[in-house]
Amino acid sequence: MRYVPAEQLKPGMVLGQGLHDASGRMLLGKNTRLTAENIKYIIFLGTGGVYVDDEISKDIELYDVVKPEVKNEAVWLIQNVFDRTSEQDNLHPEESLIRLVVENVVNDVLSNEEVMYNMVDIKTYNDYTYFHSMNVGVLAGILGAKMELQEDELEDLVTAAFLHDIGKVFILPQLVNTQRRLTPAEQEEMKNHAWAGYEYLRKEFSFGENVNQTVYQHHEWYNGQGYPNHLKGRQLCRNARILKAADVYDEMTSKRPYREAYQPAEVMEYIMARMGMEFDPDVVETMAARLCIYPLGSEVVLSDGRHAIVVENHPGFIQRPTVRIMDSGEELNLRSDRSAYNITIVQLLM
Ligand SMILES: [Fe+2]
């Protein structure tokens, strides 16, 4: 299986993974042979790309840390909570459901601890907030597990991640899933969402202060220059420091209607450059070791102009995976092959 950006899909390609919307509705099933119409639809949804099965990638097996069905369930649940919150519905049944889905995510994370975060997250900008919240939950969970958080603390972290932006429903509800960039005034007003989310969780749920505070603090900076309370360093709860980094990473690597996605390698550089300033150094260190900036099965452009597919990542050497050249099928281990020492990856196609 390999990842193909939406713009590069061709009729006849076969889907390696089903495509779902936030409600869990199957849009296109696994093994669908794509038609020109399907491809137009995928582009219309704002989906960055999809996984396909083909000759050059048939032996590449992808291990998702969290099972696709658990992710779909989480997106559906998050959408449900957002919808019902904005309708001011009685939320009590959701609390036990949230706990259940969070447990499933944490179980998957803990049973796959050696697997790196290796997939390109499929997200559409139509339901951006829900997919984003799910992705942040999974990423934060993986980082937290690597930082040796206890199981109950991991559950708190994933719960907070799923609900971190719920306060937006109370501030500017019509802008929660907007496809345009917020104006400076709206951005300023939206800053109240951290507090609003905290108040809402505190009053309506019983997840506890660790979850509520994490939501409250998810826009604070490590050096105290964030908002709303300018907390810094260890004044911030650990889960908030992890959530902050996961939130920024997923947001910047997402394609938005008003800008292209940044490359994971660029975002990692941005986050590393701001370590100790915006981000907790311990979290950044874990991120740099565990996140694949060139996910398995993705297509990259090498500095000699050739295109290749990533077939293996080497923990600790995330810039230098083993790749398979598209035209020849030849494999290059960018970490250990002498002939490849002067070859770098210049672009990830996404
Ligand atoms: Fe936020």
C-alpha cells in the first residue's frame, strides 16, 4: 500500500483503505477501483490523498498504531459531542461513550508501543475540527506513552485532546468548521475558547481537574507567552505541554482551504526551533524520535531528482529512511548505503 496525493490519483488505481466522513459514513470502500468521478469527489472533499494498492507498493504493509475503525469511531463521537453541545442537549450518555472510545485508543497505543507514528493522516477540510481533534488525540497518546505516562493519565490526555476545542462552540459557533481564515478580531475573540471549554467540562462532565486544566492550558507556551493565563514551565500540567505540541503539529501538517499543508519535516524544524520557547523540550525530544516525517508508503523526491517510495524508517534517523526508486525498483538505504551519502530527500508529496 502507498499514499498518493489527491492531485496525482489516476482512474484505475485501487483504494487500499476505505474513506469515511466524520459521521462514520463510508464514502468509498477498500478495493474500490477509482473512476474519474471518484477522484473529482475526493478532491472536492478536500482530502489530501488516499492509500492505494499497486504493483510497486504491494509488499509495503502499514501498521497503524490505532486501528482505522477506532479512529472512525472517535471522529464520529467527537462530531456528536460538538453537535449536541451546540444544541445544548443533555450530554450524560456521551460521557461513558467518550470514556469507552478513549480506552480503545489508549489500548491500541499501549499494545503497539514500538511502532512509530508512521501513517499519513487522512483528513478532509469539510469536517476539519473533528478529524483534527481525533488526530491530536492519537498523536498525544503516542507521545504520552513514550514519555511513560501511566494508563489513567494517558486516558486523561486523550480525553482532553478529543475535546480541547469544544469551547469554540460557545464563542463563535458558526466558525467552528469554517473554511476561511478568521479575521484578527475573530481570532482574538476565539481565544476565549480555552476558558469556555474548561468551564463547560467542569460543569457538565466529571472527567476531573487533570482533563479540565489540560483543555484550559492548551494554548499556553512553555515560556509564559501563550494564553490565557501566561503560565510557564512546570506551572503547566504535563498533559497540556504534550497536547500543545500535538495540536500545533497536526494543525500545521493539515491542508486548509486557504493554505497548503506544511511538510512534516518543515513542521518538525519549526517545533524544534521553538523548543523551550513555545514547546516543552522533553516533549519535542520525544516527538523528534518517534514521528516519521517521511511516513511509510509515501512518495518523496530525492535531491538527484528521482522519485521514490519510503519502505522502511530507522528509529532515531527520521531524515534517512530506506526508499525504493519509482522507475527502477532499486532500493536505497539512505542511512547506511555509501552510494547514497550525498542524496537527501527534498520533498514529500502530500
Ligand atoms: Fe484550541
